[in-house]
Amino acid sequence: MRYLVSACLTGRSCRYNGSHCVHPLYKEMLENGEAVPFCPEVLGGLSIPRDPAEIRMMDGEKKVLTEAGQDVTAAFIIGADLSAGLAEREGIACAVLKNGSPSCGFGKIYDGNFRGQLIPGQGICADILAEKGLFLFNEESFAASRDVTLKKLREDDLKELIQISRDAFLQDSRENSPYGEGGPEGYDSIPWHREAVSRGRFYTIRLKNKIVGGLFYSLKTDRSGWVNRIFVKPDFQGRGIGRRVFFLLEQKHSRITSWGLDTPVWAEHNQNFYKSMGYEPVREIFSREAGYNLVVLKKIRIQEAGVRPVQL
């Protein structure tokens, strides 16, 4: 599989000051033919070097301004559109982006005041690539989750997996839920997990073959899928593992045109995570089992030409 990768990560000197921020992984991927390097700002016609620029929100829209106040938004949009076109021509489904950039930033961007302060957000190119259906990582989350794999749940995995499930859901509810500690149906039950295997597909999430979480999902005859449950061991959260799992899932089932899932209405952190992968809230439903509302989110997938399913 090939990936669209911010060119500065592969060693190309295309940053605003003429430098690069080469990362050994992405340099190796370039040498192996896995990485297709791109720089939206250069594609948009900006020079090397060029004046530093940051995003500001103006009248509800993202604008890219240089430190001197020049509006260079148009060049950023042109470069982003050309980057999306490159991905389409090459049949690429995933992009690895340099965080902090006003074009490639994914997760963090500078605050627009040129004081070195990072805030949550994403750049112009990240916005457009997401709109075109590409799956996005920043350089940290892609590298940290490189060794994630999914393996079918086995009987001898159950005891360890149940403990991880229990730890994950209890910590989440303890830190975020106004309803006290707890988890979804069967989260700490071996019989429930055994029965779930007969109703859908259950995988262990592994990092370098160590079990760090679980994924339970089902497929329907109308080419839709439903993520019933996903959880990651607390010590391994925030490393891009969940994002990698969703990417592997979509690549394995590339013919599935829509995915759905639900999450507690109080779990805004979960909702933001799902939204960052293209899921949109569609409605709320009341869960008698939980005693509170769940937010249902769905993602309509844009089918990528030339992308083949991968084996888990």
C-alpha cells in the first residue's frame, strides 16, 4: 500500500524556511516506494523559502495569513485541491500529515498569532483531503501505531481481553460519566464475549503481538457495517491505535459503503475522535440498559479507485 506523505517528513527541503523535518520511518517509506511525497504549499505556487503563515478564523472561515498580514488562503486551497487530485490519480486512500502546518496540520495547528502556541485544529489541506474521503494520520499517530494488527478472538485470549475491557470502560466512566462507574452490556463478562463471537466478528487489537484492546463489529447485506464495540487498554490510549484499527477495518472491508456506531451522549471525547475520522452524528437514542442517551454516528465512505482489501 502507498501513502500520501508530507514531503518535509521524507527529507525534502520544502518548509517555509527551506528546511525539512525528516523522520526515519517516512524516509524509509519513500525509499521503499510506499510514500508519495507532496507539499500543498509548493503545489499551490508558493516559493521556497516563503513567509511563515498561520490560520486565523475570520467571519467563521479559515484564512491563512502571513506574519505581515498577506492573505495566502487561495494558494493553500489550490495546493490542497492538487494534492487531493494526486491521491485520486495514484489510488491512495491514506495521508500522513505534518502536524502544526497551516496546510497539513492534523490534530494541532498554530494559533494564528505567530507566538509558537499550538491549539487543536487542522490545516487547509487536511480539511480538503478529509472531504475527499482520505483517511488521515499525523506523523506521530502513524508511527506509533505502525505495528498494530488485528487477530480473531480466541478462547485463550478471553481472560486477558476481559481485564482490558474492564479497565478501559471503568476508567472512561470514572473520568467522564455523570452516571458513575460502569460499562456497556457484558463489558466484564466472559460469557457475553463468547456469545458476541457468534453474532459478529470479534478481534483482539495487538501492538507487536501484545493484546492491547478489542474490536467487535458486524456487516450487513446492504453493504453497511456497524462497530458494536472498540476499546483500548488505558496505558496505550492516545497513541493512534484506535485510529489505526479503524483504518485497517475500512481497508479490509473496502466494499462497505457506510459504517455506523454509537457512544454515550456524555462521551464528547469519543464523539470528537469519531468525527475526526469522518463520522457524523445523525440522531440520539435512549438506551434502557445504560439509562441514558446514546449518540448514533455514521460515515459514508467514498470508494477509492484501485484500492484492494488488506488481510487482517
